[in-house]
Amino acid sequence: MLNQPVTSQEYKTPTEDEKQVISDYVDELIARGFCKMDSVASDKTQLYNRFDGLSLPLSFIGNDFHTWLHRRNKTCGFYEVSYILRKLRHVVGSKFIPISQPYYTDPDTHCTWINLYRTYAPTTESAEVSPLFLDYLERLAPNGDERKVMVQWIAHIFQHPGQRPSWHLMLPSDTGTGKGFLVESILHPLLKHTSVVSSYSKITGQFSTLPEDNLVILFDDCKAKSNSVQTQLKSLLSEERQYVEHKGQQGKMVEIFVRYILASNEKKPLHLDESERRWFVMTYMGHRVDRAETQQAIKDLADWLAQPESLCKVYNYFMNVDLSDFNPKNPPITDSLRNIIKMSHCPYALFLKEHTADRKVFTRAELVQSLKDDGMSKPSDQHLPHLIRDAGYVRSRPIIDGKQHSGLYHPIGMPLEDIRSSVRAAAF
């Protein structure tokens, strides 16, 4: 008999020899990354490859099986798609879950998902890194205490990829100091799931899915066009679940594991308020000698990293960092953070701090008049709400003595009775 498979009408069940041939073929399909998928994107079962993300019609199996038989010099008179599909993993889509298994089964729905997460496989157990690498870390963080925290924060990604910290790294520095080299030449080949963006909108935009399937995202000298950028980022930085909307699909809440590194050439990359605890801000980094000397040091490190097993040693170095005193939910407060907060205190913010010291409730008209009396112009309508929110205030329209007020500013969370009492007291 020739290698050409025949239809199931001629053979209702395979022989034992045919079962073994088919089993061998299915094992190879699995090794090649194939599974069967029923997803919301299609009303038909499809053959899906988890390695390249391509979906194929089930008719692919017949042609591929025939080619496989010919290549292996095997024969098989039985062919039925459903029989071959029986052994393939059944999935409903893909997710990014930092666990080592290639598939993830939801404990509640029992639906299985392809796991997009990939791990690095070192070829040596040595963690003996070159002095060039340690020197590079010292250049990134000349302050020893800050360097320890930075290294622990990075090591936490390697050791606990599925435990997302609520704070992130901010690296302000001079140009050409090697901030981007950390992500692109060290973290990316080891962690695999990293991205670099040059605009905050790449993360805050409606259809941004980058936080969903990355471990590290580098903000590469992104420019904050207004003080509201940090407000937009707040929940993205601290929350472990995030609303994600794919084009053409209904949005949903997903668990995210991404960490952010903000590398900036500005001494105040973002507007930060007094309560800021989402950034570990490191000391502004300059060149040890000059830009040429720094670039030579980075080139020497790049040459060492290109040597066999060098990246493996860096991987093992981070895997062996002691994290016993590392707190992923509470960053140390640095002088650099305090300086940025101080720089964030614009004249309007200072005025509001004084204005609210002796009055808890006030109207917009009263605020504008006080600014005028103090010789200050009124902030723009776009800027004022952010100033009010940063001051810990909110605007509402409470009902007082049976009438709805046109608008009052008061502390966030202030009880309604206290608001009413303040308004009545001011009326006398």
C-alpha cells in the first residue's frame, strides 16, 4: 500500500500498527508546538501553534500527515482528523503567566490556556560575573545603599516573576550613561519579555496591551507634557490587575506582572506629590570621567557579555541575590525622591496648601478671589482640577438645607454633615 492516507469510510478503526504510527505523528505535532484551539475569535476549531502564534485550518493535518509518512518512509491506511486531534492539547486562547509550564489551566473554569511566558535556560551553574559587570552596576548606582536596593529589585524579577512589586525604578541621569543598555543588552536576553517605549501614551492608551505580556517596560526618556501624567500612571504602577481592551474584543480585567524602569535625562521626569510611594528614585547619575570613558566601559562589558556563558553567569548572579530584607510593597524613601517632590511644588500648589490650612470648604469663586488678592492669576481650567486633587480636595454638589449647592471644594472623604456644618458656620 502506498503512503497516501485514505478516508475514514474505508477504515472505522486503526490497527495496532496504525495506532502506533499515528501516535508517533501526534507526538511530533506536540513537540512542534501544535494544539487545538476553540477561541472567541473563531467559531471553528483550529490548529494553533504556540511557538509562532499562527492558526491553521484542520485541513493542514491531512497534508502534513502525508508528508510526514513519506519523510519517515512509513505507511498508514487509516486517517481521521478527529482521531489525531484526540491527543492534542485543547486550549481556548493564550495568557501570560510567569510559571514554567507551557500551559495554564484555570482552577475555576478548567479551561486551558497557552502560556506565553518563556524562561531562560542557563548552561552553567557559575555565578562568577566579570568585574566589568560589577563596575557597571556601580556606575548605575554610585550610592551603595541605593545600589543594593536596585540589584534586589532586579533580582526579584528573576526569582519571583509572578509577584509584582507596587513600586518601580526611576533612573535620572546624564545622557549616554548606559541606562538603556541595562534593559536592551542584559535584561531582555535573560527575561525575554521586555519592551522599550518612548511615550507614556504607549502604556496609557486605550488599546495598549504591553503591560499584559511583559515583565519589564523601559520608559526611555519619555516626556511628561503635563503634571497629569503621573495621575494617569498611578493605578498602572501599583495595581496587580488592570483593565485591558483588545481591538474588536470586549475589555476585561487581567492580572499583570510588569515592572517599570523610568530612565530620564531630566532631574524631574514626573510631577510627584507628597504621598508618592510608587517610585524608588535613585541619585542623578553623571559620568565618572566623561562620556567617552563611559562608552568605553560599556563596550568592554558588551564584549564580555558576548562571550559564551557570560549571560548565564549574570542570570545566576541575580538568581542568587539575597532578598530576605527586600520589601516589594514599600520602597525606601530617597533624597532624590524628596527633591523631585519639592520641585513639583508649583506656586499654585504652595498657595493651596496655605489656603486650605484655615478653611476646609470653599467655592471656586472664593478660591479665584483669594488668588487675585494674593496677586496670582487663575490657573487654567485644565490645570485646576489636578491642583485640587493633588491638594487632597475634591469638588461636589451636596444638598444643604434642602437645596443643592452649585459646587464646593472639600477634603476627599469629608463626611456630608461636616461639609454642611462648615458652610453654615461660614454664613454667620
